[in-house]
Amino acid sequence: MTHALGRQQLHLIGGRSHPALTNDVAKILGVEPCKVLLSNFANGEISCKISESIRGADVFVLQTHARNVNDSIMEQAVMVDACKRASAASITAVCPFLGYARQDRKSSGREPITAKLVVDILAHAGADRIMSVDLHTGQIQGFFDGPFDHLVGMPILTTYIREHFDLDDLVIVSPDAGRAKTAERYSTYLGFGMAIGQKQRLYVKHNTVEAKYLIGEVEGKTCITIDDMIDTAGTMCAAATILDENGAAAIYGVATHGVLSDPALERIEASPFKKVIVTDTLPIAKKSKKLEVLSAAPLLAQAIDAVYKGSSVSALFDGKNQF
């Protein structure tokens, strides 16, 4: 992916949360990441200095909100503010994984809507545009009064499924009712059957999920459980257990974001999953024989290139990113 000579206005700036992803995106775009000096003062405050001119440039500030999530968000806001004060023509906050996306509404009294707060922080810092991958819910786009490019990991994951599975006996499984719409999109696109697991979350024991019901026929089938993220893996592994109990021949898990908070890997290792596939929207340090990581860099690079050239981002997904 190359850019016309004489048009050197695309600048990609990456934070410290996932430098490998920034470098991979830059390589595909055919640019060098913009030099930025990031450090912390003794009390933890973030220091930022952009080491080259970005005046009049289209700047893309890439920072996935990995652990420590709060530091990652603040660091991105600081970089965006620095770009604004350095007279960048436009600033796009690229958040492969958007922190606090699960807190997108009030489910009971006296609770914040923290996903909106994160978007507001980036907006007030100076972001003209926000780009993210597989939001927990599409309504988060409405929290930003400007262009919000919602990318989907579906092209990466469906390509993998087509290349690695026998397509004759596949069933796409939603691990719970909340992900049924996502599973339906995959099953419709791929032309497979679909099943839905239903969980009961045990609030007396934090981060614990027990699967209870299954809707659909899975006996003797290869089952692929679909979700947007795997955090502690409670939901996914509970679904895998009930699929195993109902006679599934082979069970796989697929998700865009591998958050993998403890004890996720231990649960996956002990589960009936043959393999769990995620993308590298988040850095994954811990290894497992059951875990495979796919690159999200081509997806991000295509979207950044489309925004930079003023072409359609939705066209990259045939409009299937609007939901």
C-alpha cells in the first residue's frame, strides 16, 4: 500500500501499549512511525514530546487500551492534545480495542456510562475522528459528535474459518443471547447453521458464569463459538462445556479481542476447546498451545489508508460494519 509521491502528510503515531501493532500497520502503509518521546515522571504523570513537525498533516494516533487501561487512555489523550497544539490538520484516534466499552449504558441506578466518558476525553483532547474495531455495542458510535469508523474483525476471522475448517459440518454458536446477532451475521455470511447458549451469571461469585441451556442441534458437529472479546473466558468456556455435553464433535472459540485477564488461559487450557483464535488488537504476552493469534494490522492499515485518501471505509466491509 503506497502513497503518491509529494503527498507526505500521513503521520502515524503510536503509544506504548502495543508498539508491535503500530510498527506492523506502518509497514503495510509504507510509512515510518512518527517519532514521539513518551515517559513518566516520578509520580506517574505522562510526558509526551513529538519529535518532528506534523503541521498541516493528517495524523493517526494509534493506541489500544490494554492493561493498564487507564494509563493507555490517558496517554492517547495526551498524544492527541500534543498533535492539536502542533497544528495537525486532522487527528484520528485509532483505538483497536476501546477501553470501558462494556460500560455503555446504565443497568442500575447511580452508575456511570463510562464508555461515553472515554469518548468525551478523546474528543475534548482534540480528536476529529475515532476509529475502533468490533465495539461491544454499536451504539457507542453515537457518543461521539463526529465521524466514528467502526471496523469489524469479521473479514479476518471468516477468512481463517474458510481456510482451516471443513465447511460441511460447521455450526456457529453464540455463547449467550447477547451475542446472538453477531453469531447470526457469521452464520448467514458463511452459510452455516447456528446455535445459542444461554448463561446464568453468578453474581455471588465475581467473574463466574455457568452455562445452562442450548438452543440448536450440535451433536456430531464442529462448533465455532463467536464473541467480540474474551476477558476471563468464563462465558466462552461455559459455552464450550455445554456444547461438549451435547455431543459436539469439535469445539473452537473465535473472538476479535483477546483481553485474557487471569484466569482466562487456565480456563481455556482446562476447557473442551481444541483451539481459540483471536486477533492482536491487544498485546498477548502469555502463550498457550490452544491459542492462535491473527494479525489485525492489515485491517487497520486499509481503514487508515481509506480515511487518508477520502474513500469509503464501509466499502471495505461491503457495508457490513453498520450495526
